[in-house]
Amino acid sequence: MVAAPKTVTILGSTGSVGVSTIDLIERDPAAYKVVALTGNGNWKKLAEQARRLSPDMVVIADPAHYADLKAALADTNIGVAAGPEALCEAASLPSDWVMAAIVGAAGLKPTLAAVERGASVGLANKECLVCAGTLFMARVKAHKATLLPVDSEHNAIFQVFDFEQKDKIRKIILTASGGPFRTWSLGDMAKVTPAQAVAHPNWSMGAKISVDSASMMNKGLEVIEAHHLFGMPSEQIDVLVHPQSVVHSMVEYTDGSTLAQLGTPDMRTPIAYALGWPKRIPAPTGKLDLAQLGSLTFEAPDYKRFPCLGLARAALQSGGAAPTILNAANEVAVARFLAGEIGFLDIAAIVEHTMTRVSVQSVATLEDVVAVDGEARRVAAAAKNLSAAAE
């Protein structure tokens, strides 16, 4: 008996994770039926994907591109919609598996919509857990959804984390490439251009995530994400710089064993693990040749040159709305940097500035999260003349 295709929704299909997910699906088209695709503003790519995959619905987050997308698919039977509410509608459509790959806080509501119908969710949007971790995980539990981490680090931990013996785990170790400026001085980093910041040495990622990797904010966000995913306190979550990006993360046990997941730096590996779960499926990734690599190196992170990592840990320790404030300020600061409005070191300075000026309160509801997020964005957008503080 031939198994029915797995039905799939891809939130953020035009980004790097979404494109990699589609690559895997198109390698075994009989195994999957795509229900919905969503994109932010790249309507041309979304239309191309829709023509290839024939989903029931496509959504463009930016309503300004609705007419273009509608016209591009006018000769098909594919439903077309636009705007934030339509993203949630797409996430709510029945499907077995959802890839949550919308970048930033914008992905929170659609991902929650998928969670609240009890779907299996491949979580590539770490901001869901950074902005609203306690609330989000409570919804996962209440609706019996399955959460499958797609970030390479958390996916690696998921593969070697013994949930049955959590009390025997001493710590989890998130590895970090160190980004393109791992060995740069603060003086050199002050002159960094957006083009230099998005040129990651190992991974192919979108601009925002690449800048976060360069500032090591990405690793700070991942510490917060790991805290919620695995229920581990901050003091049991370590960060270790590993420039080769081969050891994706590790779990250290009380008997002295440390288990690691290794692989070539290709996002299709963790995506394939989440897409196929609980079984493993083939992925067209390069074979790991340790003999050719010769050596793997590790070093402690430098919190002075990369203050974003410390800011994220401080936000986790503070709790409440602090991670929400951190994330919102960072999103605004990164956007300002990419637009050429501020310098690279200003990113951390703006985040710290915002964290000291927006009150930390409890975030019991989604409305609380939205309110705090909005206030933090306003403060971060208005921040000026912080270069001296950053340097």
C-alpha cells in the first residue's frame, strides 16, 4: 500500500530556509503535497514556486504586491491573499507539517496559528521563542503540537538530547562559527560595511540572520531559544566558537560523556531531519570527510568584542519582557545598519540603550508581547549618536 503524501505548508518559502525546504520536496515530489506557500515581498519568486508546486493557497505578506501576484497566477486555480491575517489563515489550513521560516517577530502569530491546530512544526524562526517563549511553549503543550527545531544547533541538540534522562544532562553546548569578524579588532569592526557583514564564511543565509551571526546576536538568541526548547537554565547552556561549523552542537552528560552531531554546513540536513521526522530521509548534502578537514578547532567567545551575546544572556536572566525588548531592538538596529544609517557597532549599542529604557514587565498574553515589541521598536528607531558608546 502506497502511503499518502505528507501535506506541507511553508511559511517563508522565498527565504533561504524556505528555498532549501522546497529543494528537498522537489527531489521526492510523490511524497509531498504542498498546501500553502507564503512570502514577504518577493512576489516573482513566490509565483514561480507556486507554479511548480501547485499549492491551494499563496500569501504575500506585503499587500502592495497582491495585484502583481494575483495577475501572475491568474491562469491557475491557486488562491491568492495578502497581509498579516492571511499569513495566519495559511498557517491554519490543514496540513501535516509546517515549516515556520518567517524571519523575525513577524513569524510569531502565523507560527502560533499552526501550533494551535496541533500541527508538526519545523521551527526555523527562533524569534517565536525569544519574544514569547513561555507563552509559546504553553500553547505547544496545550494543543499537543510537535515542535521540531530546524536551527542547525538546536536540531543537533534534539538529536542527542536524552529527554528520558534529562536529569543526567550536565549542560548543552551551542557551537558558533564566530562569523566573518571573529578575529577583527573593535576598531576594524567599527568600519564594517553591510556587504562584509552578510558574507558569512560557512553558511548561506539571509541578510538579517547573517548580520546577527556577525554580531553573535544570533548565538545569544539561540541561548534563549535553547532555554525554552529544552528546559535548561542559562548556567547550563554554554557557547563555544567552532570556526569550521562541522560540530553543530553538543550535550554533556553527568557520566562524562559528551555527544555531538556533526555534518557539513548545509541547512538541508536539519531541514530534512525535521521534514522526515520521526524517520530519516535522504538529503543532497556533501559527505563529511574528517580526514580531509584534518582538524577541528574550538575557542571561548569574546564577550567584549561581541557584546550582543552578553546582552542576550542578561535578557534571559531578567526574564519577562526583556527578551522581547532585546529582539525588537535588534531587528530595528540590523535594519538600520543594512540601510547604511548606522555603523556595525551601533547595533549592540542600540540594543543596550533600548533595554535600559523600556520597562521589563510580564508578558502573559500575545497582546502584551505586541505592546512591548512596539515600544521597543520605537525607542530603537529613535536612538541616535551611540557610536562612541559602541566603540
